[in-house]
Amino acid sequence: MNLKRRVFSAYQALKQNLRRSLLTMLGIVIGIASVITILSLGQGFQSYTIKNLRQETGKNVSVDINFTPNDFENNTSIDGFNELDLHLVEQVEGVSSVKYKHLNESSIMKEFRFQTGKYSKVIDFKKESQVTLLHGRNFFPEDNQLKNKVAVMSKETAEEISPNIRSVIGYGIPIDGELYTVIGIAQGRDSDELFSDSADIEIPQNTYESYHNKNNVISSISISIQQGYKPSTVANSVVKKLSQDGSMSSQGTYSTLDMSSLLDGISKILSTLTLFISGVAGISLFIAGVGVMNMMYTSVSERTKEIGIRRALGAKRSEIRYQFLTEGLLLTISSGLIGYLLGFLVALVISQFLPFEVRPTFFTVGIAIGSTSLLGLFFSITPANAAARKDLVEILR
């Protein structure tokens, strides 16, 4: 019997028990659809994430170069770059332009000596104070723009100055030689509306930057990459150049984020996560495979007479075996194709509500066809062997 006739015969056999065949196929369809949906969405999300992280295309690609002092704790205010460094970087092949990136301070810690002792206090810089007050007022954006030397103080800090916290309004707080006038007392730390988890004093940001001559520390620069150059390669060349000839090369280290390693790591994590979830979904395939085996055993039992007639007419054991194997494969592979189409359709619909798209891939097609083929072989071979081993004499009895 040739392959075409064998497939047709298998189709006719499955059609005779259509309801049972469809119910058996349902488990495989659901399992394959689940796996394909997860794989398609996972691959789409992975491509979307990598594309957004990758900095090797586009017109305005930039990379940051950072400087870290050797003695970080005692040299946090050291500038890591100057104009000579910028000119040095501009000479590196692939660099289009370079500019400073400033490290903006949002708070500092200062030591104060009040009537009750010496205390270290955290000072926050804000454009506007919006705390819940017990006395006085908050400072407004106008105070920040006009660079007024005003401050809002926590209740605990005010109590360290005077037991009568109302009298602290108008008190002058010395900060690096400049006197800030307390205009508000904030509610205590037991309130959910405390202005910060650790801040004791708030002052206008512009005031601090202006009166204290605090130029922002330059700890990094941003380089723009010329088109046609790989950002990671150019960035590594810049780091190497600065490490050799940079103005602060002897007092710290230069570094850049290795995007290629980051992308590889993220890609591996996403792939592993997708395959793990797919593996969990694939458990349903195993359960469906048991259903296929059960159906095939039932079919062999019901078709004993047919097997006997075919054997009496000269059919070999191998032909009986291949016939039942063909039925199992036809059942599982057709289920796999239906499951693939259903799974991809579900993923496509879901992707309409997500910022990425899904596309069919050879990998997912291979998963659908390959897994169902193995499923058909594994769970059909035992029933097929059982059919082939049936003794003709016993059947005729």
C-alpha cells in the first residue's frame, strides 16, 4: 500500500469515529495553541525590548561616559571632565559631538549646633514646598525664582532649637555661611504627609545653587555617535583614550555601559522565561497524548475483525503497524496545524492591545509540527505494535 492510499485509509478510519477523533484532537489543539500563543507573544516582546534598548540605529544615538573617583567618599565634588577632555574625545573616530552631563543634587547633609546640642540634618532642595504645616507658610515657586533665602523646618528640628516651636518662625539657619530664615514648621514625622522620608529642612533649589556657588559636579559626558559606527565600539575607544590621556585618569576610572552584554543578558532571560512558561503549557500536550494512546487502543480493539480480514488477504504485520501509525500521525499533525493557526490568531489579537506585533516564524511552525509528530509517534507506536502482533488464528476463532 502506497503512502497516498495509506493516508486516505487513515482519514476514513478517523472519520468513522468523528466525535471521538474531534474530542481527542481538542486536547492537542488547546495545548499547541497555548504554546504558540506564549511563544509568539514572548518573541514579540523580546524583539520589542531589544529594539528599544539597542542603540545601533537612528540619527541621534548617544552614549554616556562616566567618571568614578578612586576615593569616592571623599571626592564626590570632583569634576571628572574638563574642556581638554572634551577636545580629546572629539578626536576619537566615530564621535560626532560631546557635551557635559551634570550630576544634579537634590539634597545634602549638614551639621548644625543648636541650643540642645550638635545635630546632622538633611536639607532638601525644592522648587516649591508643599508640606502640611503647623505654623507659618510654605515657600512658593516665586521664592525659588527670586532666590529668597527661606526655609521650612520639620517639627522635630524646631524642637531642638526651642521647646516653643512657634518662636522658631523667623529663626536664622546658617548654611555654608548663608543665613536662611525659617518661614514654616512642618507637621511631625508621625504624619503620612511629612515632606520627606528623611529631610529635616527644605530650601529653594535656585537659592542654594546661586548663593553657594555650587556648580553641578561633572561626573559624566554624553557623546553623539556618527551614523555607520557601532556605539559600543566607539564608546570603548573613548574610554580607552581617556584612561590613557584623560585629565583625571590617575585619580579615578572611566567607564561606559556595555550595551551588547546587557542586551545578551536580557535576551537570554526573556528566552528562558518564555520557554519555561511554554514548557508548563506543554504539559497539556502530554495529557492529550495519553488521550491519543487511549483512542488508538480502543480503535485497535474495535477493528480486530478488520485486522483479521486484511491479514487473511495477505497484509503483512508491518503494513498493519504503519496503518495505525499513520492514523495517529494524521490525528496529531492535523491537530498541531489547527492549534498553530488558533494560537497565532490569539497572539495576534492580544498584540493589538500591546506596543509590539507578532509574526509567524519558522521556529514556532517547527514547534507545532515537530512536537505533534513526536507526539503521534510516541503515543501511537505501542497501539500500532499491538495491532500488528495480533495472531490471525486467534482472530478467526
